[in-house]
Amino acid sequence: MHSASIHRPAGHWPKKNAAGTLTLDFDARHRRRIRLTADEGEDILLDLPKAVAMADGDGLQLEDGRWLLVQAAAEPIVEIRHRDPNQLVRLAWHLGNRHLPTEIRNQVLRIRPDHVIEHMLYGFGAELTKVQAPFQPEGGAYGDHGHPHDHGDGGHHHE
């Protein structure tokens, strides 16, 4: 089993030299040490100095020098919209007040499914749509801010 102990954000590693890929949901991308299986079937020990919230396009370097491309897996997500942008800001406040991991995009908030929270959001007039999409919530005031994120509404990251 090879180990990966070096993480680099998207754009800060030789992506064209990627020897393989790791497609992971958010929980698996926010780790310090865990056994993972690359998409090609190779077992990898993630062994980082500290927990990192890896994003789509990041790179992990193996001890033999090879790089793996981190890809964000699609997972169940609830997209939150409101016809009034001021109310969308208020909804973001309510989600933050509950310490709920939230991805902030252009005119859309994303959370993981939670029927209690969804009921509250409906009560505030939100429009909710369940989708399968990569999830990259904000890091918070004390979180990892090392990634430039595409917060457009397209849901795709391009290089």
C-alpha cells in the first residue's frame, strides 16, 4: 500500500502528470489519516500532517512521487433558493446559526438532506431541490481557506 502525505490545492501541482484519481464524497475528502482506494483499484493510505478539506482538482503526492487527482463525488444535496436575495441571506444566517455545513454559491445554498432543516426552510419560503452533486461547504471562520472556489451556479469546475 502506498501512502500520500503531501496535499496541494488545485492549480498548485502538476495535474497533467496525474497517475490516477480518487473520487471521494465530502466526508472522505475532509480527513487527515484514512485508508482509501483509488479509482484504478490501488489502496492508498492518506497520512497528512493535519486534516484538510480537499476540493475537486486538488492533488495528493504518493511517497514514490506519483500524483493522484482528487475528484469530488456526487452525493445527495439539497439546493436552496429564494426569490428574494435578502431572504436567501437570512436563510444562510439560520443555517450558520445551527452550525450546518453549507456551500454558498451564486444565488444558491447547498446542504445535505435534513428533513427538520428542510421543513424550517420551507417555512421561510425557500424553494428546495434535491440533486446529486459534489459538496464543498464553507470552511468556517477557523476552517481551511486555502482553496479558491468557483461559486458560480453551474456546478462545474474547469481548468
